[in-house]
Amino acid sequence: MITPMSNTRAPDAAPRTGPLWEAARALEASFLSQMLTSAGLGTVSEGFGGGIGEDQFASLMRDEQARAMANAGGIGLAESIFKSLATRAGDA
């Protein structure tokens, strides 16, 4: 009889907690924030913009949205960064 595979990582894999994981997720959030900037998120519209205040706080909104995206699973960049950091640190 074939048993179904579980979706757990290998026993020797480093846990996705701690400072390495947080650093990897923060780097992914920073990358996503830059991509949202390039995509034009938070650009003030000419006719109905919020003026200088909206311009000044648009980066804060992008950063928070990028952080939420990374915390929700992101694009997989944090996982790659984490594996690289864990290998260098000898945790994986």
C-alpha cells in the first residue's frame, strides 16, 4: 500500500523561525516594496491626489503592503535567501 506524502520538510532542514528567517523575510519585503514602486503603486494622481502629504506617506504604505505580502508567503524569495543563509551559517 502506498501512503500519502506529508507536506513537511526533511528532518535536517532548519526551522523557519529565528533571526535568519526574519532577515530573509525582511529582505523579500524590501524587494517587493521596490517592485511596487516600479509598478507605480502610490503614485499621486493629478486631479484627485492628496497633495504633498500623500506623496510623503506613499512609501510607508508600499512598505507595509510589501511586508504583508512577504508575511503571507511572498514570491518564494525569502525561502531561497533563508536556504543560502542557513547553509553559510551551518544550520542546514
